[in-house]
Amino acid sequence: MVPRPAHRRHLDASQRALVAAKIATLGHGGDRSKASIEALPTQREAADLLNVSRPSVQRARVVLDHGVPAVRRTAAGDWARVGDALRMVEGSVQWWLGDWCNFGEARYHEKYSQALDATDYELGTIKNAAYVAGNFPSSRRRDDLSFGHHQNVVALTPKQQDRWLDLASVERWSVQELRARLKKANLVAEHGELQAQAFPVGQFAVVHADPPFETVRERP
């Protein structure tokens, strides 16, 4: 039985999906005829309980059924560390792809056409990786932040990029949190500009016309 709320702060979405896959398929050793025994949740119900999507639960079920046995037998703490390592590798792939693509452009004058032939990535993914990697040399990449964090600030000036990445690092913001903060900051800035332009200051010469007679609308 999973206590409510089941959404634990120390579990990320992947870990919660694995828990949901487990509780949705657990066997029961007792008498299923007893009314006191709750029915096991379906994958959809388990997904809602753990605050994850059903497809993520289905993918987790595939890992449980067909994953590497050594990984499936690990203790919870070791399993979490394996997940951390996998996330680091996954986050690095985008940097590697972008650096590889930019190197090919600089050295061999080949970029997207060769990359498309050599990988299964979509053109948009390749272009985005190359753009972000090109705007963040290795000396400015934050090891404690993901590629997605850098991607969300890439359109800013270098000074603004560093400021937001510093905040994300100190406050331990997720990519979604950083995106939300950026959006809110942009809305505040736009609102301030509109307020500054709404009421011009100073005296202005105007002509006020108010004829003392009724205007008659002419028929067409």
C-alpha cells in the first residue's frame, strides 16, 4: 500500500514511474476474496497516484521486465545512484552532439547534412544542440546544471545567462522552474515598459473640437 501523498520530493519522475510500475503489477499472497483487501491499482491509477504519465509507467514496466538484471537487483540507494549516472550521461549527449557538429563545420565545412546521415536525430535537435553548444564554451558550462538549463537562457546576453544560471544553481531550480521564472521576469519587464509608455509627461498643444450643432448623417 502506498501512503498519500505518494509524490515524494526526493524522488524524480523516473523513480516515481518505476514505483508506479511495481505497484501496478504486484502480486498478492493473501485471500483476494476478503473485502478488506484493496484492489491493486491499474497502470493509469498508479500513474495518477505517483504524479507521472501513463507512458512513463509503461516504459518503466519494460525496464523491469527486460532491463539488465544487475540493475534490477540493486538496492534502492544504489539504484538511485545508477539513475543519477544515467541522467548525467543523457545530459552530456546534447553537449557532445553540439560540439561534434560545430567541430565538423569548422574543420570539414560539414554540418547538418553529415550529422543527419550519421545519427538518428531530427534536424531541429541537431540545430538546437549546435546552437546552444556554440554559445556556451566548455568554460562557461555548469556541471551541476543540465543542458536544458543552458538552453533556456541561450537567447540572453552572457551577463544575463550567468546571472540566471547562478540563481538556478544556488536555488536548485529544475528546468521547468527556471523556465517559469524567466517567463515571469519577461512579463514583469514588458509590463513595466508599457506602464512607462502609457502616460507621457509634459504639456502638449491640442485642438478640442466640439461643434454646437447636431450632425446629420447623410443618407447614402
